[in-house]
Amino acid sequence: MDVQIGNTVRCKANGNMEADFSGVIEKVYENSALVNITDYDAKTDSMNIQDLQNKAVISFGKMKLVGAK
């Protein structure tokens, strides 16, 4: 996956988040990226988002590019 800093991605729910969420890539690693979470399900993940401080490292296989910078 060709992702760059500033790209918007849609991520699948993972061990930290109970529902799918969207965010902006802040840092790219070899097989994953640090995502600043911008849109999430407030009913299920409001406590999780506070614990994560709006950030999560997500595998490229669990995200889809929705907006390029």
C-alpha cells in the first residue's frame, strides 16, 4: 500500500477500538502507520479514544486509503 503522511484512511476495528474508524496518517513504518483518529463511533469508543489519546498504530492490511494528500 502506497500511503504517505497526511493521507486519510479508513481502518477496521482492532483490539483497541470496537468499531471502524477514520484518521490521518502521521508516521509511516515498514508494515504499519501511526494514525491520528479523527472520526469514530462515539457510542462504543469514547473511552477507548481517550485511552489511546486519538492515536493508534495500524497495519496496512487493516486500512483503506480514502483520501490522498
